Amino acid sequence: MRKSHALFVITAIFMLIAVFFIAMPFIFLGLPLPFFSIDNEDVNEHEAVIEIFDSTNESIFNKMYELSPEEHISQPKPLWLLLQLSFPPGDKENYKVKVTLDNNITETRLIEFELWNTVDVKLYNHEAEMPIAIGVITV
């Protein structure tokens, strides 16, 4: 009886430590940031297509958004990516983010996704030289 009780206590302590180390980043940093966000900072409506490719150049996300003037949209990270990013230590993978504005102008950027970073797309930002600015925000 004592052996099973000791085994239970050791298992419970191990599980508590594991949960503590898994939950600790979420306690200090909060929820993961979105997959990406788009801000239309223009006075006109625009159509933006966001396409994201993995390291093998396979499309993992492709969606078109119609943005009103001054509109902000954010897309949460898919569950499969959250799970992949939550469990170390895999090789970090580069993703290519491609943004096409009004079927006319295209910009791309390589990014290594993490739980607490996001792609930040600005359309017609007054500080940018190009109509599309793709940045990365990391907490």
C-alpha cells in the first residue's frame, strides 16, 4: 500500500512541475498573439489577399479580405501551429507571408513564427514608402 501511495505522490509532483513549466510563459506573457493582423490606414476601401507558405513552399493559408477605410482585422493562429510552437525543441521553420493588394501590388516577407509574435500588415501607412508594409511584432 505504501509503495502505491509513494508512486502516486511522485507522479503527482512530476505532473505539477510539468504543468508549471508549460503554463509559466502563458502566466507571464498572456495568450499567444494572432497569426497576423491587417490595418487599412487609407481613406479608400482595399482588397488584400494574405497567403502563407511553409518552408517547402506549400500554401498553408490563403484568404481574401475586403477592408474598409481605417479597418483592422486579425486572424488567430491555427490550432495545429499553436501545438507545434508549444512543444520544443523542433527545428524552427521559416514561413513566407505574401500580401497582394487590389490584385496589383505584392510584397513578401520571411518569418519564423513563435507563440508571441505576429505578422503586422499595414496598408498605405503614412510612414512607409510602399503601399504594403509587412512587419513582425514580438512580445
